[in-house]
Amino acid sequence: MNADYGPGTSVSMVELLRRAFAHRKDDVAFVHGATRTTYGEIAATTYAFARALRTIGLGSGDSVSILSPNRPEVFAISAAVQFAGGRYTPLNPYASAADQAFILDDSEARIVVYHSSLAERAEELRELGVEAAFVPFETDDRRTGLVEQARQESDSPIAGTRHPDELAVLNYSGGTTGTPKGIMLSHRAVTRSVTTMLSEWQLPANIRILLCSPLSHAAGALVIPTMIRGGTVHVHEKFDPGAVLDAIENDGVNMLIGVPTMLYALLDALKAEDRDISGLETFAYGSAPVSPARLAEGIERFGNVFMQHYAQGEAPMTVTMLPKEDHDLDRPELLRSCGTPTIGTRLALLDDEGDPVPAGEEGEICVQGDLVMDGYWKRSEETAAALRGGWLRTGDVAKQDDEGYVYIVDRKKDMIISGGFNVYSREVEDVLTSHHAVRQAAVIGVPDSRWGEMVHAVIVVEDGAEIADNEIIDLVRREKGAVHAPKTMVRVDSLPMTAVGKIDKKRLRAEHWGDASRQVN
């Protein structure tokens, strides 16, 4: 961890973090409720946490996860992991216990730090057989907390660096195989993502960003760029439209990052009451396709503040970008685009054989560049398929016009994006068909004005079975979490099949999407 890799070495996360801490110690870095955390405090806390993790038993290359609602400590612990020589595996606090347990086991988690509000879930994970050491934030009647251990450690800066090829983050994404996949991101990939955001994102001069989606999700990636610019991160534990509008109107928040459904909720809230939102300078959105009609409504209401970022976990945060100036109501076709490739990112639309498609035709978005993952953790075959021919195959199908703008029209992967979260149909189908009354199941995304896409299930029930829809849906909610639970479900006598005996989802989708030009929303 303390090795000197020489002056020619690429920057690692620890260099970025030191730069993020290098501001006036009394400037406010985080706002969480009534609590203000300064740059000096967050730096000292991070260094002390790093030493505490080492004392507890973290070794070089070991994995650490955090089970917590949104709090500044989530950032401090994840940063401390890098200084301690470990790797960080984000854990979505809203995921099901089964998925969390799988991620912790698969990632070979050494330590799980948990907040007291999720102590019951931590115990549930232990009962499910997770072998990691569970460490509370604060000392309780059974375990010494990380905060208490950190008080016994030095909070002085930690020397040393990390090699750019070392594994920094193991971030799990749902998979078509029915279980999440560990996406291996090196220090090189993470730093490329950060530097691209710093160079290309339209960040306010004096950033005061509000993060209200899980820091384990895309929102957390904005913390380091904000701090490098000397800005302030406002942390909310959940998304509430009224609280977001309050933060803009009263707390000086001038930047938001979110998914399209957040924009829709804010627009609906503004119809009910008048607010002063003139202080908002940038609204960065991504993670799911946006409704062009509602985006146009947002431009009318918020003004020229929107910028879109397209990426995926395998190439985080910024593959393409649609800047503010391209959110032009006089060019409405651009509102359907995800923009143009960013600096340092090579993008091509390829066919199944790996050849470029002719201009204007549909092809799979394929990506090269430092931000691309090293592969999937312990999944060599899936890695080879995803990185075939030296390109990351995203699974997204798009067209590109003669100006370079990319327009996503469909997904090759059987995936639904609901409220900015990825829901893989296979995962839900596996749970549905585990019920004794369900013979077959097909899950698709259907257009929805609130969620973008809504999880919709089509099931074939066993002859003579008497079962209520809500019982089946509740099974998915228990096994996979609320995001995966179907919002609607219909029963049919049989599912349509293709000539080769597969469920014909195109026919199922056609009932809901009709002749729409793209099968995403």
C-alpha cells in the first residue's frame, strides 16, 4: 500500500482524495440535516477510519462494504478503504437481504460497517451465513464501533499511493443470469471517470450539490469532483420533492443529480405550489431514458439547466454527454439523444460480428477507454463475452447521426430501468416461477409516466390453482425488494413463443409499446 510506484504512474484514488481534502479546513464539505462537516473534519475522520479498519483486521486487497442510509460517514469510510489498501463494494441499503448476502459472500467481504438504523438487517445477514466481520458505526452492547476505534487512532494524513491497475471498487450490477455480477473497476477506471466529470460536466462555479439517492448508486460518484472543486455536498437520506425544493429555495443548493423520475416528481410538485427555483444552475440526469415530452416541460419550468450523462456500471458515469446547450426546444429531436462521446472515450456502433454498422443504422453501443471495467469478478466467460474484440459491449442498441449524436432505440439485454434502477427480467421471473402456483412467467418493462418503465409480469397459473395476485407480488418484494416487485400483472392461458421455443417478448412488448420508435422510456 505504501509502495512508491514512481513519478510516471497514473493518478490513483488516494491522490484524488488528497486533492479533495486540500481546501481551507473550516470550509463546509457536507451538510446533513443540522450537521455541518468541514473539510478538515472529513479528512481527519477518513484517515482515522483507515487506521481503524487496519486495526480491526483489514488487509491489503480485502473488501469492505457499508450498510447505511445516506450519511457523510458513508463517503468517509469508502475513502478510508482506499487509504487502508482495500477495495470497496457498495451495498444498496434498499436491496433485499438475499441480494445483499449474495454480494457480501461473492465479493469475499472482510468487513461490513453498519448503521444502527439497519442493525436488524445486519443480524439477518449474519443469520444468512455471511462470514464478514460486522462492525457498527457506534459502539453498542455487543461490539466496539468504528467511530470508537477511530478515536484511538491518529488522524494525520496517510502517505503512500495505489497502483492504477489495482482493484479499487467492486460494484455489483444485476445480471441476466439471475444473480448480480461484480464489476471490477481499477483505480485507473475510477480516476478516469472523475477527471472526465471534472473536465466535461457543466458543474457550477461554486458547487452546492444535493445527493438524495443512495450514495451506493450513481450519486456517490459526484462527491469527489465536488470536493476537488471546493464545493459543498448536501446529503438527504431519501428523495422527497418538497425537501428538494426547500433545499434549492432556502439552502442555496444549485445542482441536482438524479434519474428522470425525480424530475417528473419535481414538476408535479411545482404544479401544486409556486417555488423560487432560480438558484438551480445544473440538473444532471441519467441512469434511465427520459421522456422527451417531460424533459421539454422541465426546460420550460427550470430553464437551461439540464445535462444528460449516459454510461453504465461497466463504464461509469460518462460515456456520452448531452450538454445544456443541446437541450434546445428549437431542436426537439436532440431531446431524444444521449449526446456525443466524451474525451478519452471511443464509441462505435457494431453488429453481432463486431463490424461497424453503416451510418444511420442500428448497432450495439461498444466502448473503449480507461473508464472500462477490467471484467466481472470470478466470471471469466461473461467477461470474455462483454469485452469481446477489445470492446465493452453495452447491450444498448442505438443510431448515430452525421453530427455524432447517439440515439438509443432499444436494449439487447433483457433489462428494465424503473426509477433509475436496473431490474433484470430473469431475476423477477425466477422468483415468480418459484411459487407453486406459477407455471410460467415473463417480465417486461412497460411505459409509465412516473417510473419511466414499470415492471409488468405476465404469468401462466397452474390448472386449478387459487392464488391472489398480491400474494405472488409480495413474494417478489420479499425476495428481491420493492423495486423488482411487479407494479402490474396479468394472467394468460399461454405465453407466445418464437420458432426456436423461446418466449416471444417482442410480441408481449408490442401490446404496450405499439409502433413507438424506441422500446425504452
